[in-house]
Amino acid sequence: MKVEKLKVNFKTLEEFKKFKEYGIQELSMLEDLEANMIEDKSDSPFYGIYFGDKLAARMSLYKVSAKYDRYFYPTQDYLELWKLEVLPHYQNKGFGKALVEFAKGLGLPIKTNPKVKSSVFWEKMGFTSVEYNMERDLGENPLVWYPEGVELQSN
Amino acid sequence: MKVEKLKVNFKTLEEFKKFKEYGIQELSMLEDLEANMIEDKSDSPFYGIYFGDKLAARMSLYKVSAKYDRYFYPTQDYLELWKLEVLPHYQNKGFGKALVEFAKGLGLPIKTNPKVKSSVFWEKMGFTSVEYNMERDLGENPLVWYPEGVELQSN
């Protein structure tokens, strides 16, 4: 089960159409590709797991700069994880876990904003909820994971 | 169809349990109420429409300060609208529209991050999508509405 960084090309974007969380980020990548604003093979924020030649699972990871960090202490760069999704046919086989373990292996704290119903999964992965702060979190239900030596910022 | 600001009390929080988007914001309000950290009747960020004595629809509105504004020009305070939801029994009766019209009546630009499937509704309400900016928007699909004299910030 190998996690790989996904290249932005028409094949990848075609695979993305199978995922439920297909939205303006994907459309924006498609437009850039069509307008030759990005090269075929540019890096994307997406990581995925192929099963044969089919993309079975994916997530998006974006490094947020320390100057915007309102979650961790000491203040530092952290990863925002979103669009974690395993296609129905491949669920309950450890693909989601493999993606999250990969993200944890990058050594930075992680923040995500999962669907409420997926809380059991995130708990198993060692993520914890934060004290809700309306001004910071608005419509989000943030969960965080941090490596040793890192803790939550106090509000 | 009267839109009213909802008071934070046990009755309101009980009504909130009927809504799908019940999450840590509501739980945090409940904890504060139980710990007497807020008074019964404190203002909440919620607005709603009652049908008889039942809460039929609600939304949350939060004023984001101009210094965090990355969407509008000139830079200004704006409203973040989220948790707009009409209970199933009351749908397609104009409750959602009434809430959004109320928000527009406050005279500030509005940003929301709706579910992709609700785009027809938001279009009817005069909201438009923004050019996706990954660093700013991450997992969001932002839509905006602005009063006359306001436009989008250029990226």
C-alpha cells in the first residue's frame, strides 16, 4: 500500500471525478491545466493510493505557515489535511489509515475538519478535539494531532 | 415569517438537536450554559424562524473583522454565514430564503461555504463563487454576496 504524491494531469483529474468531494479546487486545477498555466506533471497538494492503475483513495495536504498558526504551541508550520476519501469499493481495507499515517510521518502537527460522523476513525488515529473557539473555528469541527513536544495553544 | 435572534438557553439547545449540523459549537454552548459561564438568554450567533413554538430553520452569522478580510474590496467587516438549515418538514416554503434575505439586510458583504449540492439555491440568492485560492480557501468552496459598491479583492 504505497502512498504517492499525485501529479496534476488530465488522467489524475479524471480519477478525481469519482470522488464525492469534487469541487472548485479540482475545477480550478482543470482550468489551469487547460490554459497551460501549469505543466502536466506539476505537483499537486494531493496524495493517493493506487490499486492497480485505479486511484482508490486520496487526501489533500497543505502546509500552513507558522504565522497563521492559531492551534499549536510552540507556534509552527502545520499541515491542514482535507478531502480524505476512500472510494466505496476500497473501504475498510486500511487505505484511509495508510494516508493518515503517511501525513503523520511528515513530522508536523496536523489539523483537520472532518465530518462529524467520522469521529471514531479520527479517534483511532490519535486525533483529539480542541476547545471550540468561535472566532477561530466558525463552522469547523477541528481535530488535531501533534508529535511529541507539541501541545495546544491556550486560547 | 419572522427571523429572530436566538437566545442561548436550554430550550434553544434542545431545539438545536433536531438539526443535522449539530456539532461542537452547540456542545460548547451547552457546556457554558451548564457551567453558568453564560447567562440564560445570552445572545448567540444564531438566528431562526419559529413555526408556532417549534424552531423550523436556523443559521449562524458571525461578523469577521476587516483585518481578517481576504475576500472583499474595499477591505471591511463582513459576515460569515454557516449552519443554514431548514428542518425537512418545513423545506421549500421560503424559510431558507427568508434567513438569507435577513442576513443581506444587515448591509455587510457575506461569505459562506455551502455544500456543493446547494449551489442552485445560492445562485438564486445572488451569491457568486470566487476564484479559488488554495492558500486562503483550503477545503472550502466559498461563495460571496456583496452590496453595491463592494467588489472582490484581486488575488
